[in-house]
Amino acid sequence: MVKNKEEQQVQYMTRRIGSTTYKVKVVFGNAGETMEEKILRMIQNDSSAEGSGCGIMDVPQVSRPA
């Protein structure tokens, strides 16, 4: 992790799950990679690690009442 505060990007996210509110501090170093590039890389790495486990969903999964 980058120790120099001038090279760090800090963001806070607040999420509510149930009755608990979480405040998360996210720190990114200036590595030359944008947030979009990082997320796409993580998705590609995750999908390639699981192999070919993709398929077609038979019935749509909807949480709303019909």
C-alpha cells in the first residue's frame, strides 16, 4: 500500500443492510489503473477462475410479487 498521502485516493461508502449501517473507507493508490479498469479486471479474473460454469436461467428470479 502506498504510504504517501498525496498518492492515495480515499472514498467513503455508506450502506444499510437491515437495521445496521456500515461506513466503509476505501483507499486506492495511484497505480495508473482507473476504477472501471479495476472492476473489469476483477470480473474477468473471477469468471475465468470458476471455469465454464455459466448457463441459461430457466425461470426468471424476481423478488416482487406477481
